Amino acid sequence: MTILTPPAAVLPPLSVTVSAARLTYGGTLLFGDVALHLEGGATTCLLGPSGVGKTTLLRLIAGLAEPEPPTLVEAGDGAPLAGRVAYMAQQDLLLPWLSVLDNVLLGSRLRRERPRPERVERARALLERVGLGGREGDRPATLSGGQRQRVALARTLVEDRPVVLMDEPFSSLDALTRLKLQETAAETLAGRTVLMVTHDPLEALRLGHRIHVMTGRPAGIGPALEPPGPPPRPVDDTALLALQAELLRRLAG
């Protein structure tokens, strides 16, 4: 197993609180007065049917969508979140003219920084961990959809941000690769504040310290379900299978 070099700076856990979140689209209220607390250093998973507003909520926290009053997004230390969030969208958003390695290091390029040697080493180690060792010089056009998503995951993990937002990060992967990369993400993101949107109840139960379900129209977020034990949890854990039934019940409700 590849040993990843530690981040350049060990950042303290940072909680995030969303309150009174509101979204209207085409004159229809999609959600109003939504509240969500992300515990510092923990992974929160958010489930819900398509179109309920999960991605928009992620984008609000990331600062990529204009908040609609009275929406409020606050970091636990009172400082702005800008510059402290890594965001992985549903689409891989790889730049076709860059190599796989340069796509992983894209954040440095966008900040007009020369990547430090330790960051480049970490990027290479992450590519090996996600099964793309030896493909550093390839272009995205030579990769499958699942491989492109793995590059996007490595790009997110290399950023060393205290808050990480992930929108269905494993959706394009086959079952075995998905299980492996869930473990990689859980190990690499330990101690970070993570919000992950997923449609897979079992995935949420494997990775989440806390799991919320977002349903309804206008949508609301239900109380947290907290699986026992630290993530990543075994996929065949009988306790998870029992909790999966509870999550499906909440989704149906």
C-alpha cells in the first residue's frame, strides 16, 4: 500500500452551520428554512431524491451559488469559508489539454502557484492509490468515465482543505472499485469536515458519522442517523443492513 505524505499543514477541525437556507426556482419554493450542521472533523452524508436541492445546498456552502436571503452559512471559527473548501462536482471537469497529473494539480495552477515538490509527490501517491499509477502523463481522452472520476477524486484529496464537499464522488465506478475508493477517501479525509451527497444508503452508512435525509417539496432535512463504529465500516456489517432499511423508510417518507 502506498504511504501518502502528510499534508503541508495540519488544520484544526472546522465546523460549518447552514441556517434558514432558502431556494426558489421558477417561482416555486424548492426548500425554505433548511438547517444543517457539519460537525468539525466528521463526515456528514446527505441522501435524498433527485431534484430535491442537495447539489444546490453543496454549492451554497462552497460559495458557488448566490445565497437567497435569509440563507446563512457560517464557519465555526467565525472566519469566511472562502479558500478553505475543496469541492468535487458530479462531473469530473477535467481539462482535456492537461495531463492526468496536471489535472490533479490544477488547484495550484489556478492559484498561479508552482506546485511544491511534496504536493507533486502526494499527487502521484494519490493517483497510485486510486489505481492510476503510471498514467500521470496521459490525457483525459484516453481514460474511461470511471478513471476520469478517479482523477477528479485525487484532485479533491490533494487540496488539503479543512472542509471537503463531494457530490456523488463514486457514482461512475464499478462496485469493487467503489468499495476500494470509499476506503481511500475515508482514510485520506480523516479529521476533515466532509459533506458528501450520495444516492446510495449503504455508501452513506459505510462512510458517514452522521447521515441526513432531504425530502419533500418544499424540502426539509430530517434528524441525523449515526451508525455505530468508525468509518469505513465493513460492507457486510449486519448493523448497517438494519440501518439501511431505516434510511429507505425515511427516503420513502
